[in-house]
Amino acid sequence: MSESIFCNDATEIFLEKESIDLFFSHPPYFNTDRMVYGGSFKKQIQNRKTHEEYLDLYIKSIQHMDHALKENGSIFIILNNTSSSFALISEIHKNTNLVIDKQFIWNYKDSFFVKEIVGNEFAMIIHLHKGNPYINLEYEIKDFIINIPWEPSKNLSKYEHIGFVFDSFPESLADIIINKFSKPGDTVGDIFGGTGTTCVVAKRLNRKYVYSDVSDQQYNIAKERLNG
């Protein structure tokens, strides 16, 4: 399944068991950007009436990643800085056998859209794994606070005629996670793939990739980027 792209629902298992070395995903936050991503409104997990429904679908997606993760693999998920994220972490603990490890803080307060400091200028990046995850000891991360502005890749604007591109996380963030927690030849996956940033970086770093997003617009952007 290496170097594959799908337009599938993350909550429904389609990945092969123990086929992925590293997941790096930024799933949508509850009731945010309800319409912008294109594709089927009903299939996107953020478009739920209650937070409980959202959590249920989110956990099914994590269970899907767990199913596909190799024994020494890692899952990294970007979460927003709100109390609802702690509810999600609790549900992961209750409904999977994944180990919830240390977290990184992504500080993006220097981003162009941050006009004043109000408390949500950073996100949590949690690390999930099964046992003894691979860690590249030769690649140094000197701090658990990662200071990178939230700005999409400069060349993404050329895909805006296909679909929404402006909340893509920066390639430099994916660089850090992929370099530290995988090695060349490994398979990196993202089943909330959006514009394909995780897989674009994986390809550049000589990793294999597996991409999926439920939105056909996001899928088409990623396909263009990965084939470009």
C-alpha cells in the first residue's frame, strides 16, 4: 500500500494491518470550518450536532490508525488548546491500547493572523504508540516547544482554484516529526490528509506515503501536489 492516495472516510478501516510506520495528522476541530473543505458535508467528522458524536467518530479514526500502525510505530495528532482536547485524550485512553506519551507544544503566535494574545496561539501535538517506538537519535529536537508560524507552503496558492488551502500546517512542522520518528524507506500516513502536506514532506524525505481525505477537493489538491 506504499505511495497510495485515497478519498476515503477515516472512520472506516481500509488500511492494511500493521502497514504504517508513522502517522502525522491534523484532524478537524469540532464545528470549525464546517463548509470550506469541500466534498460531502455529512462525512466530515467536525460537522456533528454534539461533541459526543464528534468524539465517537474521532476515536474510530484513531482505532483505524492503531489497526494500521506497526509495533514500533508512532501516531502524532495535532489538538487545539481547549478543554475538549483533554476529553479526547481521555477517550483515547479508555477506548484504545495506545500509550499516550509526551507531547509537543506547537507555538504559532507569530503567525500573520494572530493579532493579539488571547490564549489559543498554540496547539498540542500528542504522541501515541504501542510499545517501543522508533526514534532517530541522530536527529535532535532541543525543546518540546516548537516555534513555527502557522503559514501554508508558499506554492499552495496555485491550487486554490481546486479547493481550500489556507489552513494547511507548515511543511517545516512535518519535517521535524518525520525526521525524528521515522527513517528513509518507512511509510508515513495521514488519513486526514487535507492538502497533502504530511505526504509531500514524506516523499521529499525519501519515505513512502499513504494519503487519504474524505473531501474530493482536498484529495484533488493533494494528488496534484504529490504528482507534481
